[in-house]
Amino acid sequence: MDKARQKVVDRKKRARRVRKHVFGTTERPRLCVRRSLKHIYAQIVDDVAGTALVQVGSSAKEVMQKADKNSKTDAAKIVGELIAAKALEKGIERVVFDRKGYPYHGRIKALADAARAKGLAF
């Protein structure tokens, strides 16, 4: 198996390991983050009902207008701020953070810090 494919397999193993312990309830849903090479996506999921309550991605028009074209970290910060604002509008103040096996640094950390700064507790 080549190195790139092995990295994906290892990340998915870590994600499964994390999901054993991270579960979103109605009172405290799960903030789930997914990252691609160009974009970052976040959604708040109620695992009991099996529904996505709020979702934001860096490919959305509102994020593309605000973000610098060259900085993926700035786009992640804007996504974190928007997900927190939309969650607070729906009455969601506390969430469980699911990083999906990604290391907690860079864009993932920028999104989480921006969401915390806007009032989301996790």
C-alpha cells in the first residue's frame, strides 16, 4: 500500500476510535468536522434523532466572499464563526467536538477556536 493511501486508512482508524466515545445527544449535539484539500466543512448532528441541525462549508458563497482566496486557515476560522452563530440561533450552546481522526492543529484548531470565541461551549 502506498504512503498516501496508508495515511487515509490510519485516519479512518483514528476516527472510528474517537467515535466510540463521542456521541451527540439532543441536549449536547456533536460538532463534526470534515476536511478536504481545498475546503473544510462543519455540521452539528443530533445522533439520537439522526439529523443534521446546522451545517456550513467553506465552499459556500458567504464564506468565499469573506475569506482570503489563498488562506485555508482563514476560511476555517470563518466557518467556525458561522457554525457557532447558526447554532446559537437554533438554541444550541453546548456541543461535543468530533475531529474525525484529524490532528488537532492547523485548520481544525482554527475552526474550533473560532467557534469557542463566538460562544459555543465544548
